[in-house]
Amino acid sequence: MKNKLIITLYILMLLPLLNAVAQAEGINNIDPVIEQKIDSIISLMTVKEKVGQMTQYNGSFDVTGAPSDIDSKTKLEKLKNGEVGSMLNVLTAKATREAQEVVMQNSRLKIPLIFGYDVIHGYKTMFPVPLGESASWDLEALKLSAQIAAEETAASGVHWTFAPMIDVSRDARWGRIMEGAGEDPYLNSVIGVARIKGFQGEDLKAINTIAACAKHFAGYGFAEAGRDYNTVNVGESELQNAILLPFKAASEAGVATFMNSFNEIDGVPATASTHLQRDILKRDWDYKGFMVSDWGSIAELIPHGFAKDKMQAGKLAVVAGSDMDMEGRVYEMALEPLVADNQIDEKLLNDAVRRILRVKFALGLFENPYKYSDEKREKEVLLSKENLEASRDIARKSIVLLKNEKGMLPLKKSLKSIAVIGPLADDKDAPLGNWRAQAIKNSAVSVLEGIKNAVGKNTQINYAQGASLGMGERSFLMPLTINETDTSGFTEALEAAKKSEVVVLVVGEDAFQSGEGRSQTTIKLRGVQQELIDAVAEVNSNIVLVLMNGRPLDISKPNEQVSAILETWFLGSEAGNAIADVLFGAYNPSGKLPVSFPRNVGQEPLYYNQKNTGRPSSDMVTYSGYQDSSREALFPFGFGLSYSTFEYGNVSLDAKDFSGEGMLNVSVAITNTANVAGKETVQLYIRDLVASRTRPVKELRDFKQILLEAGETKTVTFTINSKTLEFYSANAKWEVEPGDFEIMIGTNSVDLQTVKITYE
């Protein structure tokens, strides 16, 4: 009887914990049994071994970041001694097995390594770059591409990707804007969660899933002047309401890891920010995974002027909550003597190691350190036909139709002649994008190939490059040289244009114009591309402009010269086929811009959800605008045309006010008035008219995609509750304040219908 009572009491004590586990997501789902095992391991570890778990080494010397400053022999000895917890850029099932064997056969405690790699938009099979993929607004498609990337990555022996990047990015000059989901916090949040779920699946122990990493924590996308690694100056309101919103969503979704950012905020580098890492992430959000530094960012506290040497840098970073040092060579040098000198508490190391081991247990590495290193499976999974088909489908969903005058598109397959012109028209490498993981160079389907695959033998394809764009070495680390002078190919291009009914002109950026470190002061078409457009437009006015790029571009002049514009980003392995599907109407474009396209670079940073200011508009000069340009975007956030036309009915409410935990519904009927089925993304925005902190003129809060057959009408209903209206208020908490709100529904961030509601 006594034993039964004790058991009953024990179960009752565990119920709150079990309930918390049931409600938690991913890495936040704490398993008491695993925690006991972690306790046991930590109790056996020396300080040196703890520091080892917090140390990540690069496995190669030519992929990313600066070259390693440690020779291979020394690296091998440290692996044998259990002084390394993670490696990045060790690839293939064979190589990861060999590295794991060094640790498992020689180290004292035999704690397995975790292998990481930058899998940004595919591993072998390339998908659209993240900014482009975000233009699909299709969360299931985004989840699927991450799932396929995870499957290929896991088959190569890698456990962990440094993705998704969920930095809100408002400046087209910043090259790394291509790696995120654009300018809106809500869109970044839901896309980030979709990609995390794609990478991590339902169970991290599954053989086809990998750990995800939410980056960069925080503010990286707000770099001054769009210059990579630059200073960030934002207040707490902007930090909480814009920058941190996607990261909070990622934490709640149970993302396995976070990565801190290179920049400083308010004078404190993020890597050494206790406020970000300890206070917000680990205390306020109760996050249970671990924080990895970005490449060398702990050592970079020294040039920041925040630490005098590596000893101080290590102390600042570990106290702030940076758990793992990526290639900084700081923790392995500084932490052990800092503990010995009582300058830091060993409990800080225990907390970091606990978080790292928690992820390793979640991946099942303690059960089988070699579970991912299966060479047979590697051969079966990589670059399958099914994965390429998925890449093509997601690529065409990501294409945005920006302009289509005179019914130029879709092109008829009965055309007798088509000119395919431009530096990117037959480029099989640029569509792979910058962060291309293990994609095979020049393996993408080019636009020229896609068009040839789409048309019959009766259509003459007249191809001419016209001019080159990127020249010389094209790689991650080296600057790109742009052709600024050579127009010798124009003559051939003009001849092709003259003898063709339609011109498909493919211009934009080289893949290595956007990405990390690829900031630019101009966002116009580089080189001689505008001259090429000018020349072709003189001899043939039937031009379809196909843009290939990783950032918003200033296309104000080309927009005046051509009848149709397709924004195709860098679409990945099946780019050319996907573009041809849209060009010839095999697929009806449905993409919407995740970023605003400016009229000129002087508008940057440009974003739809700006503040009203005290002087929003005026017929006189004394207002918040420009004297030489409109302040509005050329193509706004959320914009995208279709071969269908959608007519919105009047927006209706089932109530005009609610309070507390209540809600109301807002509805609109949408009709496809065209003779072709199409997909529409219906967008809902709100505006808090009066608040304790000034709020943007509009904020995306929800969207729904619907497929409408020709002539079909569907009613879309959104539910508005307190969560929809809340923000980080002057009370330093997330809440909804009583007052009046505008609810806006439409096809993009400009073309909206507005109704008013009251929260009491």
C-alpha cells in the first residue's frame, strides 16, 4: 500500500512536466530520461572535454569563411582527445564515418560529433534561392523543398544545416537578402517555420531529417547602408516587433539550434549580447536548443573593439550565452584557464554542453553515431528524378509575373520564330544560385534549353548571347568582375531580334552578384545589359523580359521598354523548364513579391510596412517624401499578376467589435473572371490606428491561397482575434490595446479594401 502511494504521488508530481512535454515542440520537448543521461555524461567530463563540445572545426579549407589556422595533424589529435564537438564542411557518408570513427575509437567519453553544412536551397538538387522560393507564398512547397534537401543532406552523412535564414531584410543593396524571405516579419515567420518543419520533420531521429538552425540572431538584415556585417541601430520596439518576431516563431516551433549574427546592436555585438541570448532567447522564450556562433564571430569581438584579446572575447561570449564557437579558435584557448582562474563559473559550460548534447541525443547519435553514414543510401537518394520534378514544380510556383501588356503572355507555341537573347539566356550555372551546396557546376536547365524543350520543330529559335555579364573567376570567396565595355555581341543579337516574331530577353544578375559579402551601391542592371535592351527594343518591340536575380532590382527603365516581365530569381536545377512552363502557359503564374521593387536605389531601404510619420502627405514640399521621385515602390510587396483575372467582392464583417478572447470573421468573395484556372493569394493586413508605440500603416497578418476554375467564385474568411492584433507595447510585453483597427484585404499590399473594427 505504501509503495502504491509513493508511485501515485510520483506520477502526480510528473504530470505537470508530462503536460509541458506534450505541449512543447521539437528540441523544447524535454525528455526526463535523456536529461538524466546528460547529467551523467556531464558529471564525467573534464573542463577540457566540456570546452571540446563547445568547439567546432572546419573540415575543409575552401568552402566558406577564412582558411583554418590549425594544421591537419593538430586537428586530428584534438579529435582523438575529445576536444572537438562538431565539424562543418565534412561531406559524404564515407568522410563523415571516418571522422566519427576517430572520435568514437579514440576519445575517452566517445561523445559523437555533429556535422553541419550550409544547405540553403538544396544539397544536390537545387531549388529556388530562399527569396525566390518565398515568392511562392506556398508553405507546403517550402516545406517540401526543405524536406528533400534534408533527405539528400542526411544521406551524405551530415546532421545539421545552417538554415533557414529568417532575417527581416528591407535593403536591396544587401546581397544576403537572397537568403531570406524578404521584408515582412509575419511572412518570414511562417516561411521559417515551414522550412524548419521540412528539415526536422516529425522526429529528428528519423534517417531522412536534419537539425535546422534559425539565423542570424539578431538584426543582421538591418545592416547600415546594406553593407554586409555592418552596424545595426534599432530601438527595442523595432527589435521586438520586426526583427525578433520570426525568431520567436522558430523557437516555438522547436528549431534545434540558433546562430548569432555578425553585427552589433546598440553598441553590443550580437555574439556577446546577454540581452539577446540569455534574457530573451533562453529565459523569456525558454528555448532549450543551443546557440552556435557564426564563422569566427567570437574572435571578431576583437576588431569590433568590444574585447581586447581572445581571453576576454571568450569570457564575454560564454557569459552572454554563445554555446558553440564556429572556427573562432577562442573557446579552446580561453575557457579552461578562465574556469581555473574563477573568472567564469563552470556552470556556464555545463549549460552549454547540456544544450549541445540534447541536440545530439535528439538526432539519435548516441544510439548510432554512424546512422547517417550509409554509402549505399547516399547513392540511392541524391539527385533523383522525383526530386528534380519537385524542383521544377516549386520553381514555377516561385515565378512572379510583373507585367503583361497587350496579352503578350503566354506565348503561343505556334510562333514561327522566337529570339532568345541575353547574357543569362543559355547560362546553366547562374540558376544554381550562390549558396549551391553540392550542386554540379553548369548542371541547371538553361532558359534556352527550356524553350527548346517546350516548342515544336516548326518554331525557329534564334539565339544570341548579346553580351557576357560575370567574367573571370566565379566563386564564393572571390570578387566578381562585370563586363562593363564589351558590346561586340550586339550585332548578332540584333540580327536575331529582327528576324523573330518575339524576343525573350534574359538579363539580371550573375549568381555571384548576390549572397554573403555581395553588397552593392547600385541595383540597376550591371554591365552593358541596359544598352542591350535599348538596342533590341529599337528593332523589335515584342519583348518578354526574363529577370534572373537574387535581390530586388531597379528596373524602372526596362519596365517602360517591354511589354511583359517575368521575375524568375535563381530557380535551381530545373530553372529553364520551369520558366518555359510559364512562358507558354503550361503553368499559370501565381507568385507574389516577398519584397518591394524600388524605382531607384535612393529609396532603399524600402518596405511596405512603414510608419505614417507626423507628415505623411501634402500638396506642398513639407512632407515625408522625395522631390525627384515617388516614394512608392515600382512593384509593391505582395504584388504578382496571373493569366487569370480575379475580381474581389465587398469585404464583410460578422461583427464590428470584440473583446478579450473573443473573435470576429471577415470575408470576401473572389471570382476568376478569366477563361483559365488560376491560383490567387488573398492577403490580410491590419493597422492599429492609435497605440502606445507608433505602428506601421499596414502589417501582413494572414494570407490564404485559393485555386479558382474559370468563372468560379469562392468566399475566403479570415478570423480576427487578439493574437492578430497584438504587438510589443510600451508596457514591454506582447498585448493588444483597446481601440480602433483597420482590416485590409486584397491582392497585394496596395490594392486593398478597408473596413474598421474595434477591440474593447
